[in-house]
Amino acid sequence: MADRADRRVAILLGVCVALAVALVVTVVLLVRANSTGEGDAEVVDADPSGTERTAVPTSRPAGSTTTVAVGRDAAPAGGGRVEGGVRIQLGTVSEGIVQRPYTVFSPAEVGPDERLPVVVVLHGLGVTSQTIAAAADWRGAVASDRFVAVFPQGVLDSWNAGSCCPPARALGTNDVDFLTKVIDQLRARRDVDASRTYMTGFSNGAIMTYAFACARSDLVTAVAPIAGSNLSGCAPTEPVSLLHLHGVPDYVVPFNGEPTLSQLVSGVPFPPVPGTISEWAGADGCSLVPAVRSSGGVERTTWSGCSDGVRVELVTYPGNDHRWPDSPLDGLDTVLRFFDIRG
């Protein structure tokens, strides 16, 4: 009887082990398929909300490649493909057997002595880097304002910002390390001004922007989270300029911290945004009392007197269903002006 019970236990354990191995292999394959970008390229038809509508397969031109080296020894003016005055390249970061991708937009022609600022753009939960790249006119801005835009891809379309969000958080993905490697590769390019590295992100990407700015304050000059929250309440280890954009009301990431269904996804409550911005301003050595001005439904709260000349600003606008802001506030224009990329 005992032998029979032992055999049943052994069989059960074997089945559990097999299922666990199968689950790990499946996750790895999914991540790898999500990361390698093998096969035909996709052009995503997205509306400004950042909600993906359709994915249209397109064939790559004969003899061309969308995967190029982007480090110090690469010629950033070569490789990839050129569309409308913008060069589009793919870079990768190796994490074990997984190749995690990021897309780079840069001006098609860059002078030998020209050094361009870098803007890292993080997508929201459940959408891709292609979606956020299509949510605003990033290509036109890159061509006209002369900067490099970088669109990293989160594991299974998510970012692990510590307290949020699955599936990246459940998998224990080290996205601070991934983004650090992306920035290191970009800053090694000969067409990049390493002293002007910026980050913006939407929703889960905004939460990740906060987490990264706190963990690696040494790598970013300024950050611009949009429709997200500083869930951990972290502060930068060095002064970092902050622009926070938020629609009011926003029923996904609530501005005043009201309970929402999205908290079930994050697993933690959303703190009120005004309080977290005030705390950031305090960490940056700014004045305690900000200046507030309103125009056309857009309210700007600005802290002055900050350390090392940094700036802290909170901009709210009439709610637009948790989407990339385009009216009455042009989110891309506002972000680029805060980064001193657009005059």
C-alpha cells in the first residue's frame, strides 16, 4: 500500500515538474517571438489613444535589413531603411537566449560633427512599441527637430516597474537593467549627445519612467510621464527635471487616486498625482509653493528654484479616455518643448 502511494506521489511530482518545464519553455518562446522581430515587419494602424486597431504585414524591400548594429563601432547614418527623411533601425539587447528589441528613429542624414539628443519612449500595458510610435507624429518630429527617438519593447507588452505591471512583474523582468543597456548602446553612437538623454512613457510606460528615473537618475536629464503615476513614491537620487501630463478625469489611472478596476491589475493603490509631484519637487530642492496658471482648460503647475537648474511641472487637461493627449493639449509638442528639443 505504501509503495503504491509512493508511486502515485512520484507520478504526481513528475507531472508537476513536466508542467512547470512546459510553462517556462512556453513563456521563453513567447518572449523570444515577441522580442526577435523575425519574419515580415508589421505596420500598426493605431489611433491617438494608443489602442491598437489592426496590424498590416508588409514585406521588407529586397536586399534591405531592419536589424543593424547601433553601438560605437556602427555608422548610425547607415543601415535600416529611410522613410520620409527618417532612418528606421532595430537594435537588440541580449538577455540570455532572448533578444529584446528596440526601434530607433533618427534623421536620415546626420552631419559628421552633429550630436543629437535622445528621447526614450515607453509604450503602455497591452500595446506595442509600434503603437506608441504611431500615437503621435514622432517621425515628423525627428526629421524636423533633429533628435533620436527610441522605442523599446516590453516583455509581453508590459513593464516591470516594481509594483506594476503583469505579466512583466510576474516574470520578474529586470526592465531597469534592459533600459539601461538600451541607453548605453544609444549613447555610444557617434550621432548622439550623451549628456541629453530623456525619457517619456504612457500609462504603464509612465510608471516605468518614474521607476527608471529613481533608479538611474544619472542617465536621464529629464522625464515626462503621461497618464501614469509614481506608484512607489520613489525620489531621484540626483535632481531630475519632471514634466507630468495627466487628463482629468482619467478612469484608468485616476488623477486623485480614486479606486479603479485598473488597481486590480497593478495590485497596489494609485497615489494622488499632485502629492507625488510635490514630493518630487521637494527632492529636487524646488520651492514649496508652485505657480499655477490656466488657459483653455489646460492647467500648468510649476515649481521654481530647483537644484541644478532642473524644472518640475504638472500639466492637466480635460480627460480624454486615457489616451495620448492631442487636444486641447498637444502631448508631443509639450514634451519636446520641455526637453528643450523644440523651440
